[in-house]
Amino acid sequence: HGDLSNSVSLREKDEGKALAEKINLLNDNFASNLKEIHRSCEAVNNLLNQYGNLDEKLIKPEDATSICQAIRTHNNKIRSHVSYFKLRCE
């Protein structure tokens, strides 16, 4: 159901111990990438709010350029984390 906080736990001599460890590693990898995507999305949202709050009469071109560049930077981070994964349909 999308909860990546759980992990598979088996006793040392249980069958499937290696598989459980790989599932946990995959789960941790998903969670790490999703956290980074979330951080970048939050940053983009904050930057868009800053841009929306700029006074059109007082806006300096360098302010708008700086915000747009920061949005591009975070967008590239999101793309990098998303492109880490390969999907069957691609």
C-alpha cells in the first residue's frame, strides 16, 4: 500500500534470508530516492510561491532568473532520481 517503512525479517537460518535482504535493500533504495524527489518537489513548490509573490512593478530580472534557475536545478535532481529506475514498458 505504498508503506516503505516496513522490512522483511527472518531468522538467520530461514530459507529466503538472502531474498529478504535483497527486498529490504530494494525497499531502502526506493525510500531514499522518493525522499530526495519529495525534497526537490517541496523546493520547487517554495520557489514557485516566491515567484508568485514577486511584485510585478518591483521585480528585478535577476530575481526571476535566479528563481527559474533554482527550479531547473531541482527539476534536474528529480529527473535524475526518476531516471534511476527502468520500467518494463519503456
